[in-house]
Amino acid sequence: MARSMVQIGSSYPAFGSNRPAYPDLMAQPARRYPMGGQQDPNAELLAAIKDVVAKFKASLDETGLDQDVRLMGNQLRNTWQQLRTGVDRGLRAIKQSAENSLAEANLGPMNEQLGRMLDKAADDVNQSQYKRPQ
């Protein structure tokens, strides 16, 4: 097993002997621009992007679009709140109406008549089942 490790290891370079120590690497200046101190190749692109963003922001400020968007957001928020309170109010009214109807279910001549009619219909059904010829 040790022999195979040596054979495998021999095909790869040994990093310990020719590699600088970590503190030495950290002490060296950054090698980001290998072409002898030339400017970052992306600096021109970044400057152009910043310029476009600045111009776009300036045009938004001139048109007042950000204020329009803010006002629309506030209107949507207010409308949503009004809808929610209106729906809540409607649900409370329906619930109260249902509770009142249930509380008054046994009161009044119409409800008594309906109750008697339903009782009579149930009795008729029960009697017809018992009187059925076999």
C-alpha cells in the first residue's frame, strides 16, 4: 500500500519544497494586474456602467417617475386596506344576520306554520311506510 502511494505521488509535483510559505505570500503585493501595473481591463466597462446608471437615475428624477410609482404604491395599499375592512364589515354583517335568524327561528307565526307542515310531512312519510302492504 505504501509503495502504491509513492508511485501515485511521484507523478504529481511536490508542493512543500518549492511553494512559498503562507506568510510570505501575504507579504507580497497583490498580483491582480500581471501586465506591469496596467489599469484593470474591467475599469473602463465599470465606468461606462456607472455612467449609464447615473444618467438613467437623472432621467427618472427629471420625469418624476419615482414619485408616480410611490403614489401608485400608496394608492394600491390604501385600496387594499379599504377592501379588507369592507369585506370584514360585510362578513360581520352576514354573521350577525345569521345569528339573529337562528335566535328568532322559533318566533313568529310563519316559522310555526312551516314547522307544523314539516312535522306533518314527516309523519305522513312514516305512516305510509308502516301501512305499506307486504
